Amino acid sequence: MSTWESFLFSTPARAAARLALVLAAFFLVHCGTATATSTFGGKGLRIAVVPPAFTSPFHVAVKDGAEKAAQQLGWQVDAVAAQKEDDFAGQVAVVEEEIQKGVAAIGINPIDSQAIVHAVKEANDARIPVFMQNLITPLDQGAVIEYIGYDQWSGAAKLGAYACRLLDNKGNIFILTGIPGFHTDRRTGGFEWALRQNCPAVRVVGDQSAEWDREEGVNVATAALLQHPEINLFYGNSDEMDIGACIAAKKLGRTVNRDIYCIGIDGNPVTLDLIEKDDVTATLGVYPEEIGKTLVQQMSKVLKGETVPPILETPSIVVDKSNLNDYRAARTWTPPVEGKPELDDGKPSGSSN
């Protein structure tokens, strides 16, 4: 843990850190860009929301939620992204463009925590408050007002325990990982940790990156099934990859939810439709639209000079046919709580959600 993290998240320093954030918010509102200064968090603000890309329905849902919340405030949203989720330089360039426009606040879901640091520092120099959505793993450098998202290790562990129940504590699993980085580390690590804790007899027969992509999920899963026909369950670090796995399995004559299971992470609307049709087994519902709404709500608080916690943890829940309708209606949503940082250290983060 860096010196900054140790200070910010240590129990004795928590009150001081909160006070510092309040003062920083006041300074940013009163001394920041002309747009922020003229409106004090009121109508007419322009903010930016920057996901890794819009190739995943998850990031589209976050954007939709942010736009709905912004519309209620009379704000405008620049929802902009790189073309692909592995375009580190492209994401930095997008953020730099928004800084030049003088947006009042910017929310980023970084592709890579190291690559985005330069852009965050540029926003700091421009006195534009920076938020991180779908992430509670602090950057090593650069000032971020608030991290907003679910605990990825904890959520993946919920899916691991669910997989054990599906397989009755025996069977074979193949893991479709995302692009290497902290998202993949936490989502794979938490899942495998839960398997060891709950069903050590279950084997992971292989893992391979499908790059967060459905088509690549089809390709990887097809090759995996031809090499390991004994696979009973595919776990994807994202929904799009496990959707691809189920497509591949069906093409090879397998029946979803009878002799093959596919589970993943995101809770996207398209995934929910496939669960209803028995084309996918389950997802970790992480409420992407609600994350987008929460991001804008927290921006509004900061721009008004209100205090916010450094980590705001949103909930996650395993969604299958048994609770599908409740999740769709957001009846399973619980208010975000002040959380702890999720460090990329290969260990459970002790989340309460």
C-alpha cells in the first residue's frame, strides 16, 4: 500500500481525510473551471463519463444511468470512450480532450490504472474533480475525489460459491478471463478462492483471455470444449464472454442448464433476457445503470461542497431465474455504503456487501 493510501484509509486519519476532501471540493467549486464557478453545481453543467469503451452493454448501461441522473439536474453529459477496451492511449486522449473542454467533473472507468495516471494528473492541474466508477482500487498516483463501485473479489466469490452449488461440489470449470489487469485479477482471484473454500474437489481445467468480447468468448470456449469435453461450467470475468461460451456450447450439442452452465459478471439487460430464455445460467448483478446514477449524484454533492467518502461501495448479487424479476425492477438494490479500498493484492478485501 502506498503512503497516500495508508494515510487516507487508516482509521486514525479517516476524519482528517474527510475534512480534506470537503476543503478540496470547496476549492474545486470556487476556484475551478469557469463552468463550475458560474453554476456552483446547478443547472447547465457539463460533465464527462469515460468508460473503457462502449463494446460492452455494461458500459452502455452505466452511461444511460448517468444521463438519466444528469437530466434530472439539468446537466449535460459527454459520454466518450476509446474504440476498444485495450486502447490505453486512446482512453488517455479522450480524457485529455474533455479536460480541454473544461468539464465541471469527470468520471473514469480506467482500462489500466497505470496508464490513466497521467490524464488524472492533468485533470488535477486543471482543477477538475476526478471520480472513478466501477472501481474501488485506488490509483498509486493522482488525486481522485471518490471511487464508486462494487467489490470485485467479493462479487466473484459469490459466483464461486454459486458454482459449487450448481455442480454439487464436483465437476470441471473453465475460466474466461478479461484483458490482464486489476479487473481480471480480482474477478478471477475471488472466484478461485471461493472454489477452494467451498468445493475443493471441483477442478479448473483451464483459463484463457477472451478480451471481454462475446465473439472471442465463442472462439475460446469452442477450443476449450474440443480439448476438454468434460467441462461442466464456464465462468466469464464478464457477461459477454460467458454468453459467447454458451453459444459455443450449444453449437457443439450441449444443453444450457442441463449439461453445461455459463455464469459471469455484469448484470446487463441482454444477459437478463438470456437468463430468462435459459440461454445463460446466471450473472453477478452489479447494477450498472444504478452505478451511473450514483456517479452523477456524488458529483453533484461534491460540486455543492458536500462531503463524500473516499470509497463508495455499491452492492452486488447473484442473479438467476429465481430472482430475475426483482433484480430487473431494482428491488434488490441497496444504498451504497462507505467502503474500504480493494487492493490488487491477491487477497479477499473483506467487503461487507
